[in-house]
Amino acid sequence: MTDSIEDKLKSMNLSLPPAAKPAGSYVPVVQTGSLLFVSGQIPMTPEGLQYVGKCGAGMSIEDAQAAAQLCALNILAQIKGTVGSLDKIARIVKVNGFVNSTPDFPDHPKVINGASDFFVSLFGEKGKHARAAVGVANLPFGVSVEVEAVVEVLP
């Protein structure tokens, strides 16, 4: 018998944060058929916001990658809250990453690799996905990264 995704998270010394409540007029997840569209998640923990700052102006790539991974964990928390188990994830289909950065910051893809590499390490082939990584002038609450995803789930 294979380990569950949550067991694998534990072996990585990670755990799911509570699923965050919406900070605006939207829902965290919309399901249509077997696809979940997970709203943008920011680097939030039970202790509050993490990784506030701008890439290219004091936020290191390594810290921004950690922020992207935390966003990915929050995506998983939303999925678990919607379908009940991370083991229902059939595939990570698409990831869109937004990096709070200065106009001259060139490494948006490296930052969003924090989420992409995490999904691949957790799900293997099922974690490989299409992706966009873009720089933006600002993000909610001044966080460095926001990540959204489209995920296929099993019935």
C-alpha cells in the first residue's frame, strides 16, 4: 500500500495550514466536473502573513521560493477542504504564479519554481503542470507571491 499524500507531507516535515477564508468577494475553490479552480493563495500560516516584501528590493529569491511553496501548501489546504482528501488529486493541471517585484526583476520563473518543484516532489508525474510566472506591481497585503491552480480530481 502506498503512503497517502498527507503521510508524504509529514515525511517532508510539512503540514497543511488551515484553509484560509476569502479576503474578498470570491470563493476559494470552484469545481466544474473533475476540475478544481483554486483561487490565488498567499503565504499565510496560522501565525499570520509570511514573506511580505518585493523581489528585487530586499526579498531574496530563496525566501520568495519558500513563499511560493507556502502558497502551494495553502492550495492543498483548499483542495482538502473541498474534496476531503488530497489522495483524490489526479493531476496538477495549471499553476499561475504572481511575483511582487520591481520592474527590473528578471527571475519570476525561479521564484514560482518554489511551488512547481514542491508539487512535483509531492506528486511525481501527476505534479507536472502547465504554468505562467509573471511579475506584478503589488499583491494583497504586500506579500511577495500569490499562486493559483487548476487541479484535476478523482470522483
